[in-house]
Amino acid sequence: MLVLAPISIGGQAIIRFYNAATDEEKLTAAASLSEILRQIDEG
């Protein structure tokens, strides 16, 4: 169950990235996704 939360949050970050209207929104979503992936990697 611990793995499901980061994947769900990561999925939301990916959706925010693709739905972003501006470059700033895309950069924010990409930074969030990068942080999530870093945390998963440290696991």
C-alpha cells in the first residue's frame, strides 16, 4: 500500500503537466514529478 500513494500522486503530476496551459505550470508540474520520482528512488 505504501507504493500506491506515490504512484497516484505521480499520476496526478503527469496529468497536471499535460493539461498545463502555460510553460510556468508545466515547469511546476515537472518539478513536482521530479521530486516524487526522487522520493520513490530513495525508497
